[in-house]
Amino acid sequence: MSKSIKATLILSSTLFMAPMPALGDVFSIEILRPSFDRWMYPFNATPGNRPVGSTFGYTPDPSQTAFDNRDGQVVIGFDTEELIETGLGIESYNIQNLQVTMSIANDVCIYDETYDPYTNFLPPSDPDATTDVDAGQSIELHGVGYRWDYDAFSFPENGPFGFGNPAAQSVRSLFPINYSPAGGEFDISNNVRERFDPKPWAIGLTDTVVPGEALTEGTVLTFQVDVEDPQIQAYIAKGLDIGRVVFCISSLTQVEIKGGNFPNFYLKENPLVDFDLASAATLAATIQIGDDPCAEPADINCDGIVNGEDLGAFLGAWGTDNPIADFNTDGLVDGVDLGYFLGKWGPVF
């Protein structure tokens, strides 16, 4: 096993209490370098082979037709098949916690630990424009969606940014995603232009820099991923099932043409990373594995009780084929599944 990855069995179920099925083993995994990282920017002349990657926004008047609002993005992927068995089905992976880190490679970006709404980025003449109450803009983590028939394994690290005009909107091959209430994923790269606030899966945080001050070189930002969200949970489980988990780092950090105070991140090709003088992206997680990681399928968030939180997740999947709520696996979340769900209401025994 590579020194850059490790897995530790931290708990093995040995107690059985009928009628509750046995839970799976729990593993703590750590990956100290990504399998691939890529600066997703239209004019990246050396894709897949850069020492740093940056995130920044492009938020002029929404009538502008050039560039995504989240213009500079960094995509990072972690291969997990050496640590976690693949092909068990997404219902067999219960992610108890997962965090990603990225290390800052410059000294100019202002640290902001809070999400800024899209209205902060509208032109002052827009009637919906609001004033940013704190300095800087947050750096956020999301899952990744794909265009042009690519997927997590078929897109190479040096693959094409997109096809057609690279300065156009919504053409990039990989992009950060959110989920609709019905469970479908969508690109959030133009959330200012499209006037909505995406839910960050995590915001990069540090306790070594005071908000409003510049992030210093070497600062490690930690992204604690919201694994309590059933859609995010399912996304990560799907990645573990195929052996690769991919995330996108983006921000609306305000910049100037050919300048500005935006963050650079160390990528794995950086010589300082090779000599262990800096760190590329890392991943650490605690994952329960087993044929039935939750005692009861209706307990969607696996907290030991079927209640309103699970109902919210269930209703969010209504009318879709989302496996978290399709209890009879017929390809549709409907009244049959609702009947099963309501019959399991209360503590799981």
C-alpha cells in the first residue's frame, strides 16, 4: 500500500441483538495526495501538470455572456479502491464523516469563513444588490458533474476543458453541482447570473487566520463535508462503490482583469509537494461498510430513529428513482415506499 494512503479498521461488530441485523465494520481512511488534480480554467495551457491551481469569480453585469461566474475552479479526485472494497452497492457505504484539506500557496487572499449570497455580487444598480458585510469571499467544496459523456474515470487529468468557445458559459467538461429537490444534479457555476444560492457541501475553514485577514502561504483549509445530507451521502457512497471520489473547489473571490487577490492551492505536481515541504489535497474519512450499514432502510440518515429528518429526505426524493427512498427498488419513489416508511416510524429496534 502506498505511503500516501492508509486505512485502519477501528471497529468490528461482534455483538448481535435480534431482530436488528449486524452492522458492518468501520474503517478510518486517510489519503495524503490526490490521484489527480486539475485547474479547471478556460485558458489553462498546461492542464493536469501545474504546480498550483486557483479559484476566483467573474461576476459583472449578469447580462454579460462570457465566462462562468465561478470561473477558476480546482477539481480533485481520490482513488479509494485500495482502501475500501468496491462494487458492494451504494447502500453498503455509510459515511460517518469526511473531510478534505487544501493548502494555500500564496499570501493575498482574504479569509472569509461565511457564505456570501449571490446578491452580494450583483452590480450596484441592480435592485436586488446587497452589500457584503464582511471582507473576502468563502471558498467552497461541491461534488462534480460531467458533460460530453465523461465520467469520474473516463475524464483524464489533462482532458479538455470543454468544447466550442472556451469563454462561453456552461461548456466546461467538469463542474460543481447541487441537487434539486427531486434529486437531479445541476451546474452551479453561474449561480449569480441565474440568481440562486447553492448549498455549499463544505466551506474551507482554518483556526490559524482571523477572518478578514490574508490567508498566509501554507495555511491548511479544512472542508468538513456535510455527510448528514442524504444526497451528499449518496454521492460519496457512489464514488466509493466505483473506487473514486471527486470534488470541486470553487469560489466567487472577486478579482480584476489579469489580477486580483485570489487563492492559489498547491497541486500534487508542485516540487514542494514532492519533497514534503508542502501538501496537496488530502482526504480523511470514517466509513461503515456492510450489506446493511443502517439497521433500517427508512432510517435514511442512520441516526437510529425514523423521524421528520428522514421524512424530509424521503419527500425530497419523491417521484424519482433515488435509491435512498426507493425501498422496494422498483425504480420509483411513490406511495408504496411511503407506506413502508410510515410503518417504520419511531426508534429503530
